[in-house]
Amino acid sequence: MQTDTHDVVIVGLGPAAYSAALYSARFMLKTLVVGENMGGQLAEAGEVDDYPGLIGVQAQQMIEAFNEHVKKYSVPIVLDRVESIKKEDGEFLLNTQGGSEFRARAVILAVGVERRRLNVPGELEFLGKGVSYCSVCDAPLFKGKRVVVIGGGDSALEGAEILSRYASKVYLVHRRNEFRAQPIYVESVKKKTNVEFVLNSVVKKIEGEKTVNGVVVEERERNAQRKLEVQGVFIEIGFEPPKEFAKKVGVETDPNGYIKVDEWMRTSVKGVFAAGDCTSVWLGFRQVVTAAAQGAVAAHSAFKYVIENKKSLSA
Ligand code: NAP
Ligand code: NAP
């Protein structure tokens, strides 16, 4: 399907993309959003209580509000995956998995990140049969059961907190003795009587028959192994950047594979901007509010780029 040229096409559908869409529309740019999964990581979140002004809002409600807000400015949203972006006659040509083609004067990449795998035996074999990457989504399925959460960041601690409300027992396995999670989450989990911390330990394998029945953990200093009898395994060990996508699009990445941007969210390719978790900045502190901030800045930069380019074409 061939369409008119948009001023800006935003790739992604998480908080960074919604924010970029809102600002881009308010800058009166002809804007289109092409994204796969409405809300991005927020679609897997529970309560959000760290976005100023929204006290204890449910993530789903927040996604609805994001949608309403861009709808107010008549920004179209296409639910599809962008497969390639090429420069052609001074414009960008975007092709999607669904077979659509879009043209843009500027592009904002807000494609987020992918979940990191543990890479242990049993992980893929028992995926959906006890193994999950989303505590918030699947916690209610483990009512009265024994589970393990792996990781030491905000996701793992938030996951342990939610799971402690459903499961009879929660083991929190972390490879170090210290947590990278915000203290507020650590303190909250420490108060739970059904959560046991298994620190300085790594998971060696996930065992089961038709479904999970346990994990083998090893205490790192003593090399001592033991089996935790659990029916659920929640892997919350962070995310990987969209390396392959960045390579295909041709934007430079940092040594970890995150899309390199400057303080104005400009990538190495003129006219291509990036925002949110896929970028190289503020690594280690990823929040809805930081993704939204980057989306707003990227839209502002795209606005300046589009206006300057239009001026130079008409001169
Ligand atoms: P993260 O902050 O990268 O933490 C990942 C955790 O998993 C770390 O504790 C890490 O251990 C551990 N880990 C990594 N690879 C491992 C492996 N192969 N085996 C065992 N353990 C491994 O990831 P996250 O917790 O998913 O959070 C991602 C971002 O989202 C963060 O910026 C976070 O602040 C944000 N977030 C925010 C909220 C919120 O504010 N409510 C909620 C969720 C996420 P080490 O500590 O030893 O490296
Ligand atoms: P994101 O939520 O990961 O969103 C990225 C979006 O882009 C997803 O909808 C993804 O779909 C889509 N996408 C990926 N590749 C695509 C492609 N090639 N074409 C079209 N769409 C594509 O990322 P974000 O907007 O940068 O950031 C979200 C922020 O929320 C993060 O900072 C995170 O840490 C934070 N967070 C906070 C909490 C909390 O409780 N406070 C909870 C969760 C997250 P797929 O999912 O299908 O790939």
C-alpha cells in the first residue's frame, strides 16, 4: 500500500512512542505511528506509582489515556512491525511485516528492548509450562503454588512482591548479595513473610516432567547445589537492545548494542531520531517518565529537522 509522505513516522508503541506522537502532533507535523504492541512494556505492568500526577494508576488505564491523548490530535496508529527503513530520494521508505509501505521526512525509533534469556537447560522446554518472563502477567496463575523469581533489578523485586500475594512461597534468587533495584522495592519485599532470599546464587537448570517441578541453584562461593521444589519460574533478568533492527536500519550503536543518540536524541543517520529504552542514554534508569521525556525531545528535534529541510528545499 503506497501512502503520502508523512513528516514523521514513529516506530514503536510504548511510552516513548506515545509521547513522541503527542509532541509531534502538537508541533503540527503530519505524524504516523507504526507499532506492534500497544503500550509496550507497560502492557505487562501492574500498578504504576512513579509517574508524577498519576497516583497508583493501573498500567492498562495509563495505556488507554495515552491512546486517548494521541487520538485527540488525530494521530493514526498502524498495528504492524517495521521490517526495514531505507533512504530514497531524500525521504525514508519504511516497509512493514504486514506488507505496507510508508514514506517519511523524519523517523523516530522508539522500539524498546527485548527480554533477556537465562540460557539454562529447561528454560525454553518449559516456557508456558511453568516458565514465565512476566510476573505481573502470570502471577495469578500460581495461586497457592511455590515459585522462584530470578534477578536483582526493579523487575525481579516488583515481581517477587506481586507473586508473594498469590504464591504460598517465593524464592528470590539473585547472583549477587546486593540489589540493583530501588531500595523502596527491596524494603517492601523484605517485609514479606513468604519470600526467601537466595543470594549469591545462580540457577543451573530448570527441571520437570510435563510442567516445571523445580530448579537447581548453586551457591557461587561454595559451589553447593540444591533443588528448590517449585512449580513456577519467573525470569526477570533484564532486557537486550534491538541490535539486529539497529543494524538493518543502519544506525550506529554503543558497545552494548543500544542505539547511539546525542542529547537531542539524534542518531548517526540524519533525519533519524531515537527515544526510550532502545537508546544509549540513561542506561540503568529506565522509567515511563524517562521514556516519555526522550520521546518529547526526539519529536522536538524531528520538528526542527523537518522545518529546516522544507526551508532548504523551497529556497
Ligand atoms: P536490570 O535493571 O538490568 O536488572 C537485571 C537483573 O538481573 C540484575 O540484578 C542482574 O544482576 C540480573 N541478571 C542479568 N543477567 C543475568 C543472568 N544471565 N543471570 C542471572 N542474573 C542476571 O533489569 P530490570 O530489573 O528488568 O529493569 C530494567 C529497567 O526497567 C531498569 O532501568 C528498571 O529501573 C526499569 N524498571 C522500572 C520499574 C519501576 O520503576 N517500577 C519496574 C520495572 C523495571 P546484577 O545486578 O548482578 O547485574
Ligand atoms: P517499550 O515499552 O519496550 O516499547 C517498545 C514498543 O515498540 C513495543 O510496543 C514493541 O512491540 C514495539 N516495537 C519493537 N520493534 C518494533 C518494530 N520493528 N516495528 C514496530 N514496533 C516495534 O519501550 P519504551 O517506550 O522505550 O519504554 C517504556 C518504559 O517504561 C521503559 O523505560 C520501562 O523501563 C518503563 N516501565 C516502567 C514500569 C513501571 O512500573 N514504572 C513498568 C514497565 C516498564 P513488541 O513488544 O511487540 O516488541
